[in-house]
Amino acid sequence: MNSLRVSTKAVVTVSSLISIALVVFIAVTANFYVTKMSENNQELYKAYNISELLKTFKNNMTAFDAQQRNYFYTGDAAFLEQYQQKQSEARRGLSKMEEYFPGRPQEGAFERLRRLSYKKLLETKGMSMSSENGNLLPGNNNSMDEINQAIEELNSGLSETTQELIANNGEYLNVSKKWSLLETLLGVLVALAGVIILFRDINLRNKLEAELRNAKKQAEDNANMKEQFMANMSHEIRTPMNAILGFSDLMRKTKLSSDQEQYMKAISASSSNLLNIINDILDFSKIEAGKMHLEKIAFELGDVVNTVAVMFGERAREKKIDLEVHIDPAIPPRLFGDPTRLTQIMVNLLSNAVKFTSQGMVGLSCELKTIEMGVAQLVFRVKDTGIGIPNDKVNMIFERFNQGNSETTRKYGGTGLGLAIVKNLVELQNGTIYVKSREGKGTEFVVTVSYPVSYHEGDENQETSREIQRRTGDNRPVLLVEDNVLNQQLARVYLEGFGFVVDIVANGALALEMLRVKKFDLILMDVQMPVLDGYDTTRRIRSELKLLTPVIAMTAHVTEGEKEKCLNAGMNDYISKPFRETQLFDVIDRQIGNSHKQEPESKHAASIARLPRFVTQMLNLDEFYSLSRGSADFIVEMAELFDEQNPVDIEELENAVVTNNFIAIRATAHRMKSSLGFMGMIELARLMGEMELLAEKDQDQNKINKLFMLIKPGCATAREELSVLVKRLSEEVINGN
């Protein structure tokens, strides 16, 4: 019996040990294949990246060849600047690919591509001048064919590699599943130790899978939140920007001193730069993805630097610090590049310098380092005597959301994004940036960037101080499709001012009926209307009526893809509300412009100056007067319309809020938002925009109620202010003014 017990114990022990050993072996083997699959995925990712790089490289080489030939056959310096840019981009692409191919089957093909590409990129050394026609002649005409053949060979090899890697993934996955199944079956037979190991292994895998799923969901949520945040920020910033640009236009139409002219020039330039930046907010991720678009236009460096200096001059005087600006006179007067991004770089650096300096000076200098082959290498220095940066933080300041330490954030504010954006913008222009700093002594940022010299005389892109000359509509018929009474009146006044004859309908169904009986040269289409919206109306105009009449969309939406949505519906162009008279004219002019002229807008400045002024809370008189172009009759008509329509809209909005009808809230808020914006009631328009977004996305009833409690009395105040304005206008008429 004892012998049997010993034998049984030995068998159980040996079996348990063998089972445990088998389980461990199977687990290690399964994990081995999981690891191999992970490594295979990394190789697959690299192969996909190289495939994309090859596509970009091929496009760059094709563009380079085209611009090179243009330059060769025309001698135009503009083509020289463009193919030099493509040459630089192609070199960067080759450098990135050099890290992948060594030791791989495609190494030989890549070496041939690299050799051919560098030969092609260096063809400029072989240029010669024809004595017959004076044109530059290219070198080897067959080089691009050889390069394309090499690229195709690489693509073919990469395709084979990719297919092999995908096949390996499937094999690794199947083997891993088989081993996992065997592990589970054997786990039932193992001793207690084996069971513990098995369950621990399974739990660990489940935990990792759950973490991966959560991470994926979090990444998707973050992407959606980022997109929504960018859309909201763009919407919120555009509203005050509309006022800034409007005030600038009004001021430029008045008589200004030389200092005021300089200030207004800085305001206009800065507003334009900011507006360009705002338009890129929705595509902010392009910076990190390497897809940020850089303009290539002629500009004067002096104008850019002086504009930035004026922007910060008053802030420096308020802090009683000196602002020193120096431009190297050897720098060519006109360069070729992106002045908006250069301004953004200097604004960010100077903003930090002024913010962190309480005494002493802030300096901005621009020096010419070299000028070769028509390209000027510039060095910008922004220096201050401020708080400086601790030594252990200097290498971290270009990271996003990093401001050195929490005390700096609490004392000076900011998000920590400025320097990260600066670094990206500098590197996008193939430049460099570094910082020198001593804590308590000051900081100096040094930016080196190159710009081709512009040989063009004059600047087609620069606005001048002359008044805009307008074309007229020559009594051409226009159909305005808009359901909001105030927006109807505003657009009608603008269109009639351009010389058009305007018919107005309130929805898409009425527009279709009108178009069946009358011919129009242009259609202005609101996109959100009752009965039939602008999108469906335009589709039916194209499909049912077979009309090719230009259709211009009018919408208060500024979210990403809105313009594409309008164009996909068959519309020809797009303008966002609230718009100014010049913006409406420009978009109409693109579609049906002609050569007749209209008197400049400056004739309205005197009429505007005579209108009464008083303190208002909701009504922006400057915006409203600019809208009216100085016409007292127009002001009275718009005020009466608002006084009649606004209480109806408020009642409709209140009913929707009380009944939690989010669809009605969104529609009414959207309609009222554009009307309030046109009337110059900027704050009320902003609140309406918030309510519209809440009704569409979050459907947070508490927040909507709070907004309505601000909007309703605000609109009542606006109606009272309009009443006072109408009364004062009437008194002036009676008094003969």
C-alpha cells in the first residue's frame, strides 16, 4: 500500500511537473509568435511609410523637372525659385528613405534611384546658354524616365515585401491561436500551480486587450474632441475678428494723421494675418502631419518687421521697457516666401519677450548671413532682459504645453503652445531655431531661415490705400432665397447697391416655382430654410430644372467640410455669415463680374460721420452704420423690421426651450444668429452660436436655459437701443440736421 502511495505520488508529481513544463513551453511559444507578429507589424508600418514617401518623392521630382524645364526654356526667375523649393523637398525625401533600404532586398534599386536622383538634382551645373534664342537648355532628357523606372522597381519590391509581411501576419496569428487553444486544453489537466499560471496568463491578455480597446476609443474620442474644439474656437474668434476688420475699414475711410495711418496699417496687416491663422485652426493637426501649406508670394521684409514692431510698441511703452528694432540694410528689399508664417513666428517670440520682461529692453533684429544663387539666408534675433529660463528647462521649452514651471504658468498665463508652433513653422521653412538664456538675466532666440530673392517689381498681393472700385450689375436679375427678414433686407440693399434687380423668396420650394417662370443671372441661396433647404433646392435646380445659373451659398456654419458640402450639392461658391459688403461683392464678381465701375465706398464716410452717437450695451453703432452706408432711411427700416420680427423669434425660441425641442432650438438659434451678427449685436450673436452648438451636440438643457436667460433680456435691450437711435434720427430731421 505504501509502495502504491509512493508510486501514485510520484506519478502525480511527475505529471504535474511535466504538465507545468508543457504549459510554460506552450505559453512561451504562443508569446513568441505574438512578438513576431508585433515585429512584423512594425516592418509593415515602415514599408507603408516608405511607399507613401516614394509617392511624395515621385510627385516632387516630377514637379521639379517641370519647373526646371520652365526655367530652362524661359529663364524666368520665378521658376528658378519654385524648382529650388522642389529640389529641397526631394533631397529631404531621399534622406528619409536612406534610413530604410540598407540591408534590404531593394537596396540596389534604391542606390540606383539615389544616384539618378542626385544626378538629376545637380543638373543645374550642366546648364548652358543657347546663342540662338538666349534660353537655358536642360541636360539629360531621359533622366526622369530612368528615375520613374527605379521608383516603379522599388514600388514593386515594396509591394512584394508588403504582401509577404501580410501573409506572415496571418500565419503568425493562426499559429498563435493554435498554441493558445492547446494551452487552454492542457491547462485543465495541470496541477494547481499550472492552473494559477494559466489563469494569470489569460487575465493578463484580457487586460491588455481591454487596455488596447480603451486606448483606441480614447484616441478616437480625443480626435473628435479636438475637431470640435477647433471648430468652436474658430467660430468664437471669427465673431470679434469681424468687428476688428470692420472698424479698420471704417477708420481707413476717415482722415488720419501720419501716426494713425501707421497704426491702421499695422491693424489691417495684423488682422489679415490673424484671419489667415484662424482659417487654419480647423487644420491645426497639419503641422504635426507635415501637411501645413506655406504660401509662396513676394513680400517686403521691412513691412513685416515694422508691422510687428508697431503691434508691440504700445505694450512695451506701457511696461516702460525699450523696444529696439534693427533691419540689416544689405537685405534685398523684396523676398519670396510666406510673410504670414514669418509674422506668426516673430509675433510669438516678441509676445513672450515682452510678457516676461519687466524692465530693460526687448530687441528684434534681422541680419543677412549669406546670399547665394539668388537665395538670402537671414538670421532673426529676439532678445530680452527678462526672467530668463532655468538651465534644466532650456531643452524642454519647445515641447507642447511646456512653460518651464507651474509658477510661470500661474503668474504669466498662456498655454505653452507658442514656442512649439514657432519651432514647427521654422522647420517647415527648412530653418533652424535655438535659444540662449541665463536665469534672471534674459533670453535670446535665434532663427535662421532662407528666402529666395524676388525680382518682381511691385506687389500684386499687397493692399493699397486707394478705395476699392466696384462693378455694377447693370440691372441684371438676381434671386435671393432667404427666410430671415433682416437678412433679406440687408442682402437686398447690398445687391441693389451693386446695380442688380432683386427678387426674394423665403424657401427652396418657392425658389423652384420662381425659377420655372423667370430667368435669373445669379442665385443667392441660404442653406438652412424651412420647407426645402438650400442643399436639396440646388440639387433640384441642377437635376430637375437643368439650370446652370450660378448659385452662391450663404451659411452661418464655419465647420470643416461645409464649403465642400455646398459645392457637392451643385453650388458654385460659398460665403459665410455675417459677411461684409466687400466680401459679398467679391464672391459675386467671381461668378458674373463685368467691366463697369461704381463710385468708391468713401462717398458714404461723410454720411456715416453725421449719424448720432451714444453709449450702447448691445448695439454696435459702428457696425450698424457701416452696414447702412450712412443711410438714415435704411437704419429706420432695419430697426422697424427688427422690432417687429425679434419678439416673434424670441417667443418661438422660448417655446422650443421650454419643451426641450432641440431641433427647433437649433434652427431658430441658427436663423437668429446671422441676423444679430448683421445688425452688429456681436455678443448676442455669440450666445446664439453657443446655443446652436449645444442643441446640436450636447443637448444640455441647463446650459441652454442659462443662455436663453441672457439672450431674452439682451434682445429687449437691443430693441430699446434701436428705438433710441430712431428717435434721435427723427429729432435731427426735425431740427434740419
